[in-house]
Amino acid sequence: MTQQHKNLSNGKWNELSILEQMANIGSEVERSIKWKNKNNLKFAKKAFERFLELIDLTIADYKNKSRLKEILRIREFFSDFLIGNNIYNFKDEEWQKYFYHFNLAARLK
């Protein structure tokens, strides 16, 4: 997997608030879902790789240590949803609704 967000991995990501980080992650979730539903697995995979990169940067950000359990579950559950067997039975709309609130909060900030 190639690094897509080189400037963010150099410390810029840690300057963002958790709301901004989650909103950006949500954008990649939205793209992954969109491309999967259009049966474009190549683009869905690329968006998923960007999701992984951003969520891993969020996990590594020390200021998020109190939210680590939730962030790790998001990583696990969305990975299962998109490329696994969806054993947790998530639906597109649930992911979209979850991340919508971060987008709204980040814009209102």
C-alpha cells in the first residue's frame, strides 16, 4: 500500500482536531461505499486504502488516546463491512449517518 497523504503523515494530521480527522476519514468511507455500489472495486479499494491510512494516523495521534477504543472499532467494523463478510451487519446508511455528524461539527467549528 502506497502512502497517499504524505504531507499529513509528516505531522500535519496531528494539528487537526479529532472532529476534522473523523470528517476526513468519513470522506474516504463515503467514497469507498460509493465506488463499491457502482461495482468499481479498483476505486473502492483505493478509497479504502486511504481510509486505513487516515485512521491509522488518527490512532497514532496521542491526543486521541482516550478515544482509542472507538477509533479501533471503527477500523475493525468498516474493514469487515467493506472487504470482509460484514459479520456486524452494518448498512451503508449507518456509516453515512455516523460520519455525517463529524462533517457537520467540523464545519460548524
